Amino acid sequence: MNWRAAGCLLVGVVAFVAIGLFGLSLALSRGDDCPPQLQWAERVYEPTGTPAASPAFTASGEPVLLGSTFVGLSTRAVYGPPGSSPSERAADRPDRIALECGGGTYQSYAYATDLPAAPSTVP
């Protein structure tokens, strides 16, 4: 057995595992923050106000669970105003949504704009 090769292999394995664990710790440590912008297909939502203890909308009634989205390595619930429903069509989606941020807080987001059209590559 070549001890030099075995030592190099051991150092490589330890370095690979250490870098992987460090990367995971960075990804998971930012889990309680709300993203500065949400994109739902072709719609972009910007944050409004500060995080609150519950998803709040101007309409009276219970917020509607529209689904969930990935933020980093975790899944977060997305809520809409009372009477809204999840939809694949942009025109049917609510203009205001609330995202569960972690730590028991919810951030409100408002529809900002459609994504800009992709630049044309045709001369």
C-alpha cells in the first residue's frame, strides 16, 4: 500500500466534506429572512412594509393559502387575500401576497411589474 496516496486521499475527502458542510451552513443560516423580491412565473412582487405576526390584507376574512415556494433550501407558504385562489394565469393572480418568512413572521409583497422582454438576438 502506498501511504502517500492514502494520505492524499484522506486529506481530499476531509476537505470535500468540510467545504460541503460550510456551504450548507451558509445556505441554512439565512433561512429566517424574507427575500428582497419574489418572482412568480412572469410576475415580480416587491416587499411592502415590514414583517408582521400574521399575513395581513385590507379585505376582511381569512387569508387564503395559495401554495408554497422555495426560498433557499426551505419551503415557504404563500398567502393571498380573502377570495383569491391559486392560478397558472398571471391575470388571475392577486396583486398582493404574503410570504411566511420563518420565525413566525410574514412579509407582504405587491405586484411590481412584468419581467422585461428578453433581448432580441436577431440583427
